Amino acid sequence: MNMSNNRKLIEDFLNEEGWVYEADEESIAIDFQAGSCLISVLILESEKNVAVYSRLPFTIEENKFSVISELLHRLNDTIINGSFVLDYNNEVIEYRTGISFVNLKLSKELFENIFMTSIVTADMNAKLIMTVLSTEISAKDAIEAAEAKEAPQTNTD
């Protein structure tokens, strides 16, 4: 396999950090346990782009597409460096982030940021997505409940 500089940098980073992965000419794939779910990561690279997709392992039944779509849109309103995507064809949810660079060189630090942003964002929102999939709560109510749990508790005595 003729390895590009970006591909070598990415594989070197993954090896240094101890990630176990499978690679072919088109992509690098990683499956790992994060929190309460297995996340599948797909890394796509070229001379001018790097994309990281973190796929959550949820089966989305047709009757949940609407509420999950709303939830992902609401989450995306708060995210700067990527977005959640509901793949209707494969019935999966992915968090996608990436970067295009022209006249720039990919660095280890930049790749680490893209890679970890994708993984952490998917993992941080997995429980919320699971809640909406397994209950009858609305997307708006689920987000408000999650935000209330994260808000600092104040003593009003």
C-alpha cells in the first residue's frame, strides 16, 4: 500500500496511543467500548481532507426516526466542530467531524483534536440518545432534563 503522509501521521498517532485498528486503502476502522456503548470509528483521509465518523450502535426503529431526527437537530444547534447524522438507509447515528486543508499540513495535534472531538461528542450524547430511543420522552424534554442534571445545584436555604 502506498501510504500518504497524512495516512502515516494518523497511523503513527494511533500506534503511539495504543489504539487497535484495521486499515485498508480507503479507511481506518476502530471499535471500542466507551462508557455504556460500543463506538465504531471510521477515519477517511486524503491529501486535503480528514474525516472521522463515530457510529453509535443503536438500532433505530422507523417509529423513532422523527423524534431522533429532532433530537439530533437540536444537538447540532449547540455543536461547532461537527454534526450528528441519522443515516436513514442504514438506520444508524453517526457523529461526523473533519477538516479540509489547502496549503496546510496535517499535524499530530490537529488530528488528535479531530479524532477525540468525534469520540468524546458521540460518547457524551449516547445516554441521551438511548433515553429517547427507549422511552416516549420528546427530544426537547430529554435535552432539558439532561441540562437540568448537569446544572450546578444551589442551596436555597
